[in-house]
Amino acid sequence: MRFRGLPVSEGIATGILYIADTGAAVSATPDEVKDAFAAVAAERFALAQRLRDAGRDQEAGIIEIGGLIATDPSLANPAVAAVRDGTDAATAVRQATEAQAAILEGLANRELADRASDVRQVAHAVIDRLSRSGAAPRPAGDFILVRREVSPADLIELAEAGLVGAVSVAGGASSHAAIIARGLGVPMIAGADPGVLAAAAGQLCVLDADSGELVTGPEAAQRTAAAPVATGQHGQPQPAGPDRTADGHEITVLCNVASAAETRRGLAAGASGVGLLRTEIPYAEALAWPTLAEQRSQLAPILSLLAGAATTVRLLDFSGDKIPPFLRGAAAPGGAAPPDEGAGLAALLTHRTALADQLRAVLETGRDTDLAVLIPMVSSLGEVSRVRDVLTQTAAALGTSLPRLGIMVELQATAAAAEAFAGAVDFFSIGTNDLTGQVLGLDRRDPAAKPALAAHPKVLALIARVAEAGRQAGIPVSVCGDSAADPLVLPLLVGLGVTTLSVPAARVQRVRAWLRDLDTGACAALATEALSAGTVDEVWKLVPPI
Ligand code: PEP
Ligand code: MG
């Protein structure tokens, strides 16, 4: 059989089909449903204990409520009974919890009424657990992961466990799962035909993520036999940069990572360091802000690879398609966040311990690196000074040197006011993924969103402005959005004077090779012409193939 999807991370891979969730009705026994409620409760109680140990009693109390809800027989029993009577498990859990949620919502007491969303969160967790446990076990050898929505955390978790390709029914090229797939060099298609979720797991398949097709069954076997298929070739280790353009201008190529696997890959390809460490990726399903201990153990394996190398660690960016359950719906009463926190940077800055904990974990585990801290989604100078204050205090308390502090320029208004920010920070890093989406009105999950759209004249004008503001203030300006590795955008960035690029780890080698062929004078002339173009199509036509 053949299933089509949007190519979002190129390459061809062969492996066993691993359908990690069906996303539809789940076939589970009454006992399995009962066990799933118990497991969700246990998970919440364990987290609450970790939070208490970290002195975060208020959040622990909120998480415990979720645990108590999951152990409440008036919720689990009707679901178990309905499954016994023949209802599929997902429907049974949903109906039982909706009945409870509706009762709570009808109560006059606001606090009790707010518990309705805790009930729904528990239901979601139970269904998710059942749909995963109902799936066939993970194959022992190379496999192609199929999920209704592949999460970036799935990819980094499975990167060194046999994952050779991924198929997601949801999302597009700017979703974070696609970004991580490109970093790992794992072929991936998104927006795939939902019929793939019902394909027989365990069969051989070929994922052609160049043409956007997954082929299963006998046809896949024939294809594999006919032509050996490339799976995750890493190439020979390359000497580290910096690189020079054809006319001798120095350009530094760094890599974007969220895992040790990507870091190893980027360094082996000669990246001069890490220009963007996305720290939030492992916490996509988190129920509370990660503790200091969790952050230390997530960061240490990555930062230990980077002794002496440029290492830019971005603060937790729970925004866009990376908002974990505890921050979803901003004022989500079921979340562990006080209702007025919202998500994103505001939430990080408002929480009692989140920022200090993260900075401490970063400073401790990054001691041996040439460290810089990057603030995501900055919209005001107040945000910068708040982070600088906590950073200064934390470094003083630990006796470490003060790392450079820079901001992501990825909001339209921030880019337009770059001069105002330049004096307050040590560097700019332009996030073309969000910047392009915002300028063109495209959501991160929108299948139409893609890195090449950063060539739009309106986006280029903002990049030009940020680059100029950086030049005037004498601070470095890099681009860490995925457009830096796009052949239709890279020459334009060079033409606008960008001299540091941070690209998906698996693309480092290719970007370095492209740069060696570019002439900065020709790129500057190209950028000037592009800035006065009317549409992105016009710009794409101007860019010579590289
Ligand atoms: C960006 O927005 O360009 C960026 C690098 O950040 P992220 O993709 O993680 O949002
Ligand atoms: Mg961003």
C-alpha cells in the first residue's frame, strides 16, 4: 500500500512499520482501563513528591488533585463497566469523564467548577496511555515511527534506538517534530494520509521522504531488494570551521540541537559549536515546570560534549506548538501554573523558581563550555533585565563567570525595534521560523509554513534591519531559524551581512559546502534586488541554484 504526505525532512529509509498510536478508538480490556487510571494516578503522585522535595508545595498540591481524580472510583468504574459492555475504551473513558466534568462545571463554587478541566486532563492521559499500550511493541531493529502527531520528544527519545524514519498525520515543515527530524537527519513526512494509522504494524516499509510517500508490504520488499536504501548515513568526521566563502569572508556554522545525538552529529560534521540548544523539547508532555534535578540530567549529556566550544543555551520556550499540558489554555485551571501566568516567556519569568532553577542548571552543567544564554520570544527590555538580574545573581552564587546574554529576534515588533534592544544585549539570534510565520500569518503547524518563505521581501527587510542594528551596536547577529539551511534563503542571509549561521545538525556539512561556493558581493547584490521584489516567488526566481 502507499500513503502520501508532505516531505518535511528529506531522505529515504527502510525499516519495520511501528505504529505507536492509532489515535482512534482503543481496544482495551476492562482491566487494562482500570490499570491505566491507576498508572496515571501513580505518575501524578510521583511527580507531586518530586515537586515537594524541590520545595514546590503549591504545585505539588495541584498535581495531587489530578492523582486523586484518577483514583476516584466514580470516574474509573463507569468507564470500566462501559468497556465490559462492549464500548471501545476511548469512548468509554471520554463519556465517563465528560459526565463528571459536566457535573463539576454546573457547581456554583468556582474552585470546584474549575476541577472539570483536571478531569479532562486525566481522561486525556488515560486515553493516551491506552492508545500507546494497545500498539504493537517497538521493533528490535530499524523502524519507521508512525503517529497521529509525532512529537519532537518522541524523536529525540528514539533517535538512538533504531528510529530511521517518521510519519506524522498532523503538522507540517515548520512543526518542531519536523525541525528535530531535520536535525537528526531522519527522513520524515507530515500531514500524512490518516489511513496509515490503520496499516498493519510490523511489516517492512520504505519511506521516501523526498517524494513524500510511505510504501508498505510486498511492494516495499521489492523496492528494497531492487535498490539498497540509504538509512541515516552520517559521513566521515569533518574538520571544524570556521568556513570561508569563495571570496574569503569568514562565516561560522553552528548547529541547532535538542539532544546529545544531534550534538554528536553536528560536531562530527565540523560545526564550531551549538548556536541553539532547544531546552524545552523533552518537556512537551510535562505536567509541571521541570525541577532543577531534571534539568541537570537533561543538560549534562549534551553540554559535556561541548567543552571549550561555543554553546548557546536557550531558556525554556513553551510557546507555539511547544506548550506542555500544564500551560495549555494559558489560564488552564487544571494546570500547575497559577491562572494569570499564561504560557511562553511570561510564564517562565512569573514562576517562583523556574527561571532561577534553569539558569542554575545551565551554569552548573555548562561550566566547561564557552557559554551564552539566549532568551526566546523577547518582546520588551523589561524581560531582558529580569533575566540579566537572575543570571547575575545565580552566577555570583555559584562563583561561575557570567555568560553572554542574547535574545531571539523572532517577533515582528522586536525585529522592527531592534535598535532599542541592541544596547541591552550581547548578541542577537534571528528566529526566522517564528518571524516568518508571524509576518505571513502562518501557524507553526500550518502545512503551508516552510523555511524557504523567509525569502519573502517583508521578512528580509526585518532581517536587514536587525543585522544593521547589530552592526551599529557592535554585537554579533546570527540566524538560527531553519531558513539558514535553505538553499533559497542562505545566499540572501549572507548578502544581508549575517556571518554566523546555526543550522539543523544533520545539515551542517551541506551548508558548509554551499558557503564555500558563495561570493559575498554577488549575495549582497542579490539581497538588494530581493528587498525590492514584490512577492516571495519573485525572490525565489532570483536566487541562483546552489
Ligand atoms: C525560530 O523561531 O526560528 C527558532 C529558531 O525557534 P523555534 O523554531 O524553536 O521556535
Ligand atoms: Mg521560535
